[in-house]
Amino acid sequence: MKKILIVEDESLVAHHLKLVLMGAGYKISGISESVPEALSMIEAQRPDLVLLDIHLKGELNGIDLARKLTESNIAFVYLTANFQGALLEEAKSTMPFGFIVKPFREADLLTTLDVALYRLQNSLEARNQQEQELNQKLKDVINYRGNTTQKLLQVANYLQAHIPFDYLNVIIRETTTELCQNIGFVRVGFDEYQVLGSQEFLTITGIEPRKLLDISESMPIVKKANFFNADDFDRLCDQNPLSKTIADTYDFESALLFPVLPGSSDLIRYEFYNRKGNTYTQLHVTLLSRLINALGDVLGNNQHEFVVNNSFAQPFSDTAILPVTTKERLDDFYGIIGQSHSMLSVLDQIATVSPLDTSVLILGESGTGKERVAKSIHLLSNRKEKPLIVVNCASLPANLIESELFGHEKGSYTGASERRIGKFEQADSGTIFLDEIGELTVDLQIKLLRVLQEREIERVGGKGPIKIDVRVIAATNRDLEQEMEEGRFRLDLYYRLFVFPVEIPSLRERKDDIPALADHFIRYYGKKYNKPIAGVSSDVLEQMMDYPWPGNVRELEHFIERSILMTKGTVITEVKLQKRTANKVNPDHSIDNRIKTIEENERDYIISVLKKCNGRIRGSGGAAEVTGLPPTTLHSKMKKLGIK
């Protein structure tokens, strides 16, 4: 019997919830009206799930409690009368297992809790499996015969999918002198890292060797693992000169410091840095804590190979950009092109979820490559030898879609002259990809939910259910949360699919990938049309980088194909791209003479500063220094104002 704690300050609502849940077979741990009272009950009762209102008695609200629940790995579902705008975004950031909007139907309440507990069970099983596999990989590194740098490189690669980082700094203590050194691993590709030894660190950061030595000698002792996001990260940089140097050099916005202090190891701590704010959570700390023995022992008996000289100015022997594996990543990821930070995060998610056999929901605008992501997940899964069936829900006639998905028996309706095997049966033991799932009618959503819950389908006109073993990957470019609010998409189906969401960035959010994508399409279509096109001119590339690409990668592909057909030489020198604004050439004669809002003026000001600072935010001469704002505050304003 599952235990549920109700945190609700309206007594009538709370007791109604208690009666409904007890009638459905749940055990109620208690009813709390405030965060302190709830925390006390949680410590005493340890419920399986918390049903949580946002507006509570006292200074703290439900979102404050939710953050603590996330840190403690306790599942929770929000219950509130108002879920809009900034409040919804803040609530989503706490990683809830569901939402219930007041007033609610009892059936919706019970369905949401059922889905939440289902997601909890799946996430726990997946987490335990990942943890066991990761622990074994780290133990294998201990027995690896390579040098220390190579061992730590393998550790960096294994941790990446679980503790995302753009820079991993490893602090090493030299046992004979007690001096500390740091070796850094900068992520430059999916499985590529630039290794920074002492000399490389000095060169990139621009600080003097003596100053780096002083930083080492004054390095604060970290006895407890902790993560730093937003303002906490700024405070870390104020207190830790090494973290400040790294953050200013690469514009990092979050960090996780994890000390490793076993007596036999030279390792002091791992430091993870990320360009995104609010990256790290207590879940990351918990995972590392469970792996502490393996992480502390990775040096094995080779610790003396690492320290060549006691001076910080001495380089490590291997400072090149090192691939962790030699396997071609384009084959692994079905030709997905992308080395930008946002796309590397997508590739990490693909690599993580592929072997888990759980449902996946792919989100993103049209033309971002959702089908390629689905095919990558299938090809990296244990079902790769079995069929992958692709269904575009938007292209199927409404009166035939049920037959297409589930099949029909002969004579089940007019025109059914023979038995038809549906897409789900065709995908048995394999994967089905339901593209544009937001187009399904509510009736079909109910039947799809049954497939996910019961693992069975029923043909139209059939006499009984048919058991199937199918992995479901779904995709949509619609805002499913908006669709749910307007009654066009079922809440329970959404959360069944939302076990593992993968959000693909638009092309305007990953403009660093445009040159590589253009080169890929030029090679492909140049070969297809037998035209020896070498590339694009610098002027064309500049226009491509400035263009917003509303059609995303698909639009870029069509643009390159069209340009190759029109080009007579070996270089694309002329393009036809729509202007971003009609009055870009002569803004003084704009038709729109309205006075700009404060936010619009603030946005223009920040953009102008960023341009003058070449996009640099942190450090001397950075945009944060020019505007007089803390870096994390500037990042928050940029996010709010839509500045990428």
C-alpha cells in the first residue's frame, strides 16, 4: 500500500483528498498546512509520494518544499488552481511527477497519481541499472593499463552522460610534497576532450605561473560535496580563485564540487562546470556519493606516472584533443550533425535512454530532426535488429488511423476485404515511432494509453486483445501542455510518454552548427547532382549565420540543395534569404513609430554590450562587468528577454 502525504492549507480540500485516496486504497501519512510541518512529517513517515499545493501557510511555498523533495529523491505531484506563465516554469524546474489543476475530477486525480507512481518506478529502475553499469565501468578503469591522464579521460567520458559538464577539473595531490595540481578536460565533441595540463591551463587562462601556484597553496578545503547554481555560483567564484579563473575563461554558470579523500588516493576532488545555469541537483551529488570508492581508486598503482615535475608550469605529456573511442559517431547517431553544447546534450540523452527500453517523447519545432533522433535511439537500443515502424499521425485519414495503428479483421467495416496487420503488430519486438502524436484524437489517445499500460492491442472487429512487445517513441512540435489545458490531449497519456523527454533545439539556438551542417549538405547534394561544389563564400556564410532559419535544419538543407542547383562555379557566392526586418536598411524611416517598452530597451542595450564584448559575459572586459551586473543575473535577464 503506497503512502501519500497531503500538503494543502485548505482543510476542506485536504480532507476531501484524504477520503478519495483512502477509498482508492492509498495510505495517508498525514495532512500538512506548511512547509516546516510537511518536512517534519516527511522525516518521520517517509511517504512514497507527496501531493503538494503551491500556496501554503507561512513564508515558504510549495515550490520551496518541492526543491527539498527533489534533493531527497521523493516523488511529488503539484496540486493548484493556477498554473500559468512564470509560475509554471518555476514549478517545472523542480522536476515534478505530475500536475493536477483545481477543480479536479476524482478520476483525473487517481489517474495522475497512478502515472506518477509508474514514472517513479521506471525512473528508479533505470537509475539503479545506470548506477550499476557506471560503477562497473569505473572499476574497469582501475585495471586499465594506460597512464593516469588516459584513465581520467575514460572517467570523464563515463561520467558525462550522468553528470553533464563542459569542463571537468581534477585536483591531484602530490604525495611527497603535498602540492596540488589540476588537470582539466574540456569537452569539444561528443566523445572528444581537450586535455589541459599545467602549461596549457596557464596559456588559456592568461595567468602567471606564480599566481597559479599561490592559488594552489591557498585553495580552500572542500570537505562536503555541493553544487552551485545561479547566485550560489557567483559566491563560489568570489571565495574560490581557481573556480573564478575557470568560470571567467569559459563563461560557466554552474558547478559541482565533489571531494574524494580516501587515504590511499592522490585524488582530492572532481570539479564539474557547465555553461548552463541550474544544471546540477542533489541527485547528481547522491549518484557520485554512491560511486565514491571507485572514483577515489581510479589512479590505482599509477599515481606516480601523473606528476612529472612539482612545478605548475610543467606540461602533461598528452595535451592534444583526444577521442575516447575511435568509433564513428555519425554512424551511431544516424548522421546527426552537431557539436554545439545544446546538441551535445541531446546526443548525451540519446546515448543514455537508448538501452533502457523506456518510452521517449521527442519535442521540438518542425524541421529540427525529430525522426533522426528516433532512429538513433532505435539503432543504439537492444532492439536494433528488430523493425522500426514510422507512423506520421498527421498524414493518416481520421477514419482509417485506428485500422492503420491496430489493424482490422476481414469484414469489420465496409471495404475491409481482408485481415490487416496494424503498425503496432508490425513493430512487435521492435520500436514504433509515432510522429506528430499531438494530432491523434482523444479516442485514439485512450487506446494508445491502453497499449502503454497493458502492452496489448485489439484489432478493429477483433475478438480479443493481442499481447505485443513494442517500444514507443513519440514526437510532436505542438505545446502539449497547452493542448492539455484546452482539452485536446490527455493528461495521463502525456505523463506516460513524458518518462524521458528529449527536447531538440531550434537551429537559431545552435548556430555554431550551421557551418558543419552546410558542409555536410554540400557534400551530399554535390555528389548527388555531380557538381564539384567546394563550399560557400564568407559573405554567404555571414548571411547564413545572421538568418533566423524558421524552418530549421530542413530549411537549411533545402537552401543548400537549391543553391547547388543554381551555382555555376565551385563556390556558392549568391543566396536568396529573406530579410530579418523590412526596415533593416533604413531603420530611421520605420513604419512602427511606437515608443519601445523598458524591456525592449533593456534587450537592445544588452545585445549591444554583448556585441562589443564579442559575446563574452564573465571576466575582465566581459558584458557582466560592463553592465555592472553579476554574471548569473545577466544570464537570467538574457533568458527572460530571449537573448541567445
